Amino acid sequence: MTEIQSSIRFLSATDLDQLKLGMGDIIVLLEKAFRLKAEGKVQMPPKIFFHRGGAQFYSSMVSASSHLGFAGCKWQSGDPDNPSLGLPYIQGLYVLNEDRTGQMRAIMDSEWITGERTAAASGLVVKHLARKDAATAGILGCGLQGRKHVEAIHAVRPDITDYVCYDLVPRRQAKFIADMTERFPMRFRGAAGPEEVARASDVLITGGPIEKSRKPVIVPEWIREGALVVTIDYDSYVCDEMVAAMDLILTDDSGQIEDARRNEGKFPGVSRIDATLSDLISGHHGARANDKQRILAFNLGIALEDLVTAIEALRRAQISNIGTMLPLRKRVLAAEA
């Protein structure tokens, strides 16, 4: 007999922080997840993403895996002006269902999941594609994702010891440097603009707002030989000429690139995708061939990353009895229905 769930576990950001689910843990989860994707064991339609004016957006992302035993959906909004109001840039919820019956098992804060898994996916790219002698990482955007990306890069490449950063808001850049210097043993310095960051970087992370209209500024001359560039902001700030000049181009999901091109007008300068992260991690193709290659990875963020992070969060919450149980219905057995 199937037991019908009478309650659902709610996990706030504070609850999720208590789970001790670290960046290194999530990177391991994502590596396994991309292998499952390569094996065809995941269902994942392209995300729904649309702007509601300027850089404000809504998005919905869903995925399911009978192999993992779960399905999930994330609904969230984004607004880069929110921090000035004391609100998070990203706000939303993640709903996790068991796959066999479709019953809801948990609701979670989506900002926490998005922040962790986005940086973890970039960490995975850095692990596999950064040059072995990479020494300097550049961070464009000093908000939550900038902070999480320092954590992710340090988790996979602690030998990268120099960080240079830039943010449009000088106060935010200064606080980032102060906070990161206090937390990590690496060296952090600010830059006067994106060109200075890009030219200095062996690994460059671009994390600006995703606006309806692109504002590309990064040109091929800024990217040094052998550099790895990871964008988490679509193609918002990389010029088409810079994209064309890269020796190797990857993405976390090529179908999502095409969907964004068709429905949002993104990626007009992307004429080829050489490999996906699933190809890279499963060993099919997409690996660095030499230390001179300039490599670009479009990490759009995919629903599978949310799913595996949420599954592990629920597992840990159940073991430690963390979260709030919300009533759904009277507990009955399916046979009685």
C-alpha cells in the first residue's frame, strides 16, 4: 500500500545553512548528475525565462529522474535593484516531488539552492578546464554569486591564490574584498574596470545582471592565451567577436542555448557549441587540448543542478529533523481512497 503524505517539509535558507551541505559536496553531486544526463537518465525541458522590464525577470525550471526517484520545479524572480531595498536579488521557492507517485516532499528557499549550485557548476568547469598552472581568477560582479564563486574555485583549485574583482557599485566591491580577505587565505584586489580584470585572469567569471538587451563589452583582445572564461549571465557581456575567437566553446545544455536564442533573442553570435558539460565529464569530448587554448563556457544553469541539490538537502534534513512540517491532508492509505 502507498502511504499518502499528510505533511510537507519546508526548508528556509536558515534551515538549509544548518545542513552542512558544502560547496565541495555539491560539486561532487553535480559531477555525478552530469554523467546521468549523458546516459539519458534525466528529463529536463528548457527553462522558462522572461523579462518583466529591464533586468527584472521571472523563470521556471523543471526536471525529473526516475533513476534518482525525484522530480522538482523552481519558480523565482530576479531583480538587481532589490538589494538596495534590502531584498535578495533572487527570490523564489523550489518544490521537490517523489517521482513514483508525484507527491510533494519538500518546499525550499530557491535563492539558497540557486546560489550554491550555480557556483558549484562553475567550479566543476574550472576543475576540468582551467590550466594546471592557472594562478589568477577574475570575478566580474561582487554580489552573492561573486562570493560563492570564490568558494567554488577554492574548493577545486586551492592553488589559485590571486583574485581580482570589479563591481559597478564601488562600495560593494570594497566590502567583497574585505570579506573575502577575512574568510580566505588568498590575495584579493579591486580593479578599475572589467578590462583590467579580464586581462589579468587565467580564470574569468562574468556574473552581471541578465538584462533584456545585451551590453557586451568584453572583446577578444582582453582574453589572455590559455584563459578559461565562464559566463553565468548568458552572453550579456561578451562581444560576438570574442565568442567567435574562442578555441573551444561549451555549455551546460545546448538545447537551452537554442531555446534562449529562439525565444529571448540571446546568443546571436554563437554559431557553434563544441561540447556540453555532460560530454566533458563523461569523457566523450570537450577537454582542453593544450595550454594555449582559450575556452569559453556558457553556464546557463539547468534544472538538474537544482534537483540533485534539493534531493541531498532533503536527505540531510530528514536525518537531522531540520525544517518545518506543513500540513497537507489527513493521512490515509491509497487502498482506502
